[in-house]
Amino acid sequence: MTNSMNELIQIASQAAAQGDRVLFIASLVVCGSFAAIVMRYFVRQHERLLEDHQKARDTYQESLRDLVAEQSTANGKLIVCLECNTKILEECRDELRQGRRGYKG
């Protein structure tokens, strides 16, 4: 890339010796080449940024999937625990009713 720039500068200096019109055209070519190089650089940076963003987004979504799966597992365990507690409380309620009936009689 530096060789091509050096060649362009040499061409521009040779054109400068020939006249103002040729110098103007050569300067347009040099400026246009510089602008193209700068735009290509920024396009590459933009593409890298998009790739990094996509990777970060995929990682984030995967972590959310893991979190939802863990919460679903925890909710399942909680449901089982609540069902067991409900069954035990119903048994305690029945025992208390039987105890009160036996005490009164």
C-alpha cells in the first residue's frame, strides 16, 4: 500500500512539471485514492464492530437461555415442594380436627 502511494506521489510530481491542468488532475487522483483508502479502512472497522456485536449478542442470548432453563428447573422444584407442604398441612388439619373431636367427646 505504501508503494502505491509512493508511486502516486512520483506521478503527481512528474505531472506538476507539465502544467496546472495535469497537476490538478493528479491531485484529484491522489486525493481520491486517499479518500478510497480511508473509506475502506472505516468499512473494515465497521464490519469488525458488527461481528463483535453479533458475538456479544449471541453470548448474551445464550446466557439468557441458560438463566431461563435454571429458573424453570427451580420453579419445578418449588412446585413439588409446595405440593408436599400442602399435603402435609392437609394431614395436620385432619389430625387437628380428629383431636378436637376426641377431646370434646
